[in-house]
Amino acid sequence: AQSVTQLGSHVSVSEGALVLLRCNYSSSVPPYLFWYVQYPNQGLQLLLKYTSAATLVKGINGFEAEFKKSETSFHLTKPSAHMSDAAEYFCAVRLIVFSGGYNKLIFGAGTRLAVHP
Amino acid sequence: DAGITQSPRHKVTETGTPVTLRCHQTENHRYMYWYRQDPGHGLRLIHYSYGVKDTDKGEVSDGYSVSRSKTEDFLLTLESATSSQTSVYFCAISASGTSGFSSYNEQFFGPGTRLTVL
């Protein structure tokens, strides 16, 4: 069964510091992995995705993530945090339902990022 | 923006009353989903649809039903709301295609409905 674990429900960093949000996955097939961001009182916005083309994936707002098969990880990083990065971040793995020809997302519990001056 | 709207955006209701949430999309996507978001659980799939009148259960479907009589609308109904169904509900569509030389298959989310059951 496919699953996602996000380590740390809350992460706090100083403005300008490195952001590291951790995600580990479990999948019996090569995974498609996603990071979504949710700003307060808003829906989810796709940050970036891994679809097996390249292990280092760049997304919007300066975020990137590296797929490491040996570690079953897809951690999200940003070199320098900005106050506007404060949000909740969700890692997700895609489950393909071949019988129906559609896909489902399995989400982690989320990590709330706080950025302080 | 994948042209997804949800209504209502906020609702407060009482235990035992029926509630229907609506998801509307304007881009003729085949696949639609309903998720609920709760602290510590991320988003969990309630029901999904793979076409008009074609729906199936997700992982937390108890107490919910859905209907899809038109491509653009996917309705989520709580037949008799309970306090445990207080949550934020998100609708999503699955879109696929090509962008330049690459293909994509992604889910896009609506703005959410905050439901409180007293």
C-alpha cells in the first residue's frame, strides 16, 4: 500500500534560514510525488512534482525537492526562507487505479511552517 | 486556476440535518474528487467520480454520499450531519495533457468549504 509520512507537524525557521520539510513515502511501484502548499484560508496549490524525469525537481517560489529512492524520501527545501513562505505544506503520492483509469492522491498529515523575523 | 468553485464556502448546521456541498468546474474534466481536511490527518479522500453517474468510495466515505448528474457538478451530501463531520471540504479535479514536450497529470483543488456541525 502506498503511504506518505511527513516528519514534524510544525517547523519554525528564521527569515533567511534554510527551509527543510521532510517527506518519506512507501510505494510498491515507482512513485509520482507531489508537494502542495496551503496558505491560510485557501485551497491547495501545487508547488512541485516528481514524475521520474529528474531526481531534483524545481518548483515555484524558489522551492525544490530531491527524490532519493534509496532513502524513500522526497524532502522539500528552500535556501532562504521568506515571511511569505509561512503556510502548511503537504506531501502526496499518487496512486493509479488501473481498473478505473484514474488516479488518487494519498496525503501526508502536513507540516506547518512558521517563519519569524 | 482550473475553474473550480465550491458552494457554500462556509456553513454552520445542526446535528441531524442534511447538508449538500456543491463543486462546480468549467473545463469539462472527467475526474472529480471530494476530500476532507482535518488537523493531523492531511487530506483524506471521501468519494470520487470518473464520469457522469460514475462514482466510487474513498477511504472515509461513511456518512457521505455523492452524485454527478452533469460533468460540471459533483455534489457531496451528508444525509444526517454529525459533529465528527465538522471539517474543511475540498473538491478537486484531475487534469492531464501536455505542456511543451512534457506531459502532466495533476490534481487541482477548489477553495474549500468550511463546515461546522453543532
